[in-house]
Amino acid sequence: MSRRQQMMLQAMLRKAWWMWDDLGGFAVVAESVDASAISDVADVVALDRLVGTAVGEASVRTLEALCASGSIHGAAALLTLHHHRTVAARIAAAEHVLGFRHDPTGQVRLVAALALRRLRSGAHLIGDARNPMPSSHDQTFTR
């Protein structure tokens, strides 16, 4: 992965707002599912449990980097960690808490759970009558 690609992926992971077109199929979810329904999804509950652990936030950032980059080495580069063993250990610990492995099926589950968690965490849709104007701390989805 080039340095430019790494920088773009790092910026994406820190991004606090998203363009509506970036949501793809999740746009339907963003419009039709409320936070309480998302909170009942087993994989989101498992991510919440993971966040409650001592290394939870770092583990979630690692999982996001893994999904964004597609590999342990890529995730290590995004997180600016020299050793990919740290990333592999975080992923293994996260798999234990989540209850599923990061295989092709687990990748789909993980991406969905991470996206749902972001939506639940206060994402607002600009122009959506259900949501007031977002504060600067909210994740925002714009059309």
C-alpha cells in the first residue's frame, strides 16, 4: 500500500461525517432503523461488550483498520504500528469477545456491525426531519 493510500485510509477512519453516496446500501438502513433496533443486534451488542474491555477502543479501531485495509499488514500500517503481531493479537482477542472469526463470512458480519454501530452512535442525516441539525461532534451523513 502506497503512503498516499495509507494517508487516505487513515483520514477515512477518523472521518466524522460521510457523504450520502458513501453509504451505498446502508442508506436504506440509515433511513429506516432507529438506535434501539440497532442496539438489539447481537453483533453490535458484542462490539459494545468489546468496547467495555480494557483495550476495547483500540480493538475497535483495529477492526475498522482491518476492514478498511483488507489485511493485518495493512491494518498495522493504518494504525502506524510497526509490528503486525500487535494487530493479530488484538484481532484474536476481539474474535473471542465477538464470538466469530474474521473469515469471509465474519468480514461481512464485522463490516455490518461496525456500520450499524456508527449509525447508532448519533449519526444524523442532513435534511432528515427526524433529526435536528447535528453538532460538530456528531457523525453526519449528507445527501
